[in-house]
Amino acid sequence: MKRAVMALSGGMDSTSLLLHLLREGYEVTAISFNYGQKHMVELDRAAALIAYLHQHGREVAHHVADLRSATALFDSELLKSGGDVPRGHYEEENMKATVVPNRNALFASLLYGTALSIANTQQADVEVVLGVHSGDHAIYPDCRPEFYVALEHAFAIGNWDSERIAFTLPYLELDKTTILQDAEKSIDHLGLDFDEVFRRTLTSYQPDEEGRSDGTTGSDVERILAFHAVGRRDPVEYIHPWEEVLAQALEIERAHLDERYKESLTELQYYVTRQSGTERAFTGETWNEKRAGDYRCVCCSTLLFTSTMKFDSGCGWPSFHSEHKDANIVRIDDFSHGMVRTEVRCSSCDAHLGHVFNDGPAAYGGERYCINSASMNFEPHDGDEA
């Protein structure tokens, strides 16, 4: 029997992680922490989840550790002693106000001690399994992989029998959306109900007294967008209707990305991709490019075309007879400028690319993708012309 010790916050990530471990056949000890957080209702949600799992024959040893005296002098907007939790996107600078100093080091130390005690009592190896993921790395220094490498090394030096304990971070390269997708697999495998599971979770950093969120804190927005990305309504109750909080989250995401694009793109690239503009014919950097290589979206690096798909149409813009099989370029009816055309946009970031016409090479299906150079980055291959 594999053994794992984990932190169960009552949030979406740790809930998904618990389900993942049960799916993989682990015997799990889950610890929830009361550290004076504003969103302490998450502890109630964690307990409700454990009870639900028990009802369905899934046993988890669950403990709540009271750390309020240890964190009483800590400064963070996430604590009851702090101010209002910042609103907006999860990646914005102001979200750093929600960092609780040394929180994950404190949690990890207690998890490690618990794992070591279980290992010595049962004479077995134990994994300390943590749900940190790629979306946390930018804001929370104690969610970065190098932090846990250093921490595991320090704990190993400071304890006898540490060879029985290992840190495992299965979600390290995932994000909120892919974590939810993993949870879907686990729920299906365990014979549980998705909505019943996630109704017993809380992600908001500043819920009301009933545990409801208005959907505007960074953690809320990230969660809402993840449920939307997997094609589901979030089963938790919000202060406002789901359609309203979803629209709000999408607008926050759009505004955040727009600011990032303004910083990373040239004026022409921004005009073309984000404002559906068109560069002048015969002026683009790649309209006459003949080297072998790949053409990627300038906004998100999605592979759109390769040089083997490019041909000289004489129109003054890069022309391609086919798109890459994984591009999944989106087509939209375009009635602007008194014309009827088919616009093409990147499926990953909604960047405007150009248009597609039915005057391409018949041997390849008869289509011509007429694409703005400014919407693409060209990555040459080694060698000469295609």
C-alpha cells in the first residue's frame, strides 16, 4: 500500500490532488490548517468533502491543525488581521499582498513530521504530496519547485530516517484547467459526482458569511475561467448568477491579456492581432520568405503553418494552402468593409491572423490562407530554402 501525507485546504487544487491520490491507490492522511485565514469556511468545506468520500466508501484520515497562535504576528491581506483582498487578475502585482510569509514552509514542516512519524510507526515509505502548480509560481515564491528541492534537502539533513520520505509534486507543470481535467478522470474512476465534489470546495480568498464569493478576487477569477475552459458551470454558489460572474471573469482576463500584449507586441503586431487590422501588401517581413521553417502565432506561439504549406500567390501577404494539423484555426464570417469574407483567428489566444479564400491550389483543397506577417513569428530551420 502506497502512503501519502498531504495538505487539504478545502480548495479546488487540494481536492483534486486528494482524488488523484485515491485514484492511484494511496492510503492518505490529509491535514487542514487553521492559520487565521479570512476564508476559514474552507475548513468546513474540507470536512464536508471527507464526509462525502466516507459515504462513498473512500476513507481518508483527516486532521485539522490550529496554527493561529503561530501566525498571529504574520502580515498578509489573506489573514483576518489584514486589509481587503485585492481584486483583479491572479497574475497582477497586487496579488502579492495575499502571500502569507513562510506559510508553505510551515505547512511542509508539519506534513514532513507527520510523514516521518507514520514511516517510523509503520516501517514504510511515505510521500509528502503537494498540489503546487505552474499558475502559483509567479506570485508565491514558496510554490516554486526550487523551494521544495531546497526544503526537502534541509529536512533530510535535519531528520533521522529521512530516506523513507520523499516530496512529490504531481501538478507542478499543470494549471487550474488541467488540474480540473485530472479531477474529472479521478471522479469518473472513483464513481463520484463532479458537482457534489466541487460543491464542497472553496477557492475565494474573501467570501461572505455564507461562503459565497462575488467572483472578483484573483483566486475566484482563476477558478471561474478553469470551469469555463472545461465546459462546466461551477457548482459552488456565488453572490451573483453564474452567467454574471463568468462574464466578469472573462472581461478581467481580457483586460489583463490586453495589457500584456501592449507591452510585448509592436504597434503593428498589436493593431493586427488585437484590433483586427491589416498590414499593407508587400510590406510584411515574411510575405516573400522562402526559407524552411515554422510560422507561429506572435501572441501565444501556437504553431499555425510550416514552410511546406506556403506558396507564392502574388497577393503581397504570406499565403498558405493548408494549416498545421494541431492549429485548429477558428473561422468567422466577416461582413466588414462591404465584403463577405471568412476571417481566421488563433484558437488559443483569439489573435486575428487574416482571411481564407477559395482561390488556392486545387491540389491542396483550393484554399488560400492570406495571413498578416505581423501576426506570426517565423522560426527558420537549419538549411537553405524550403
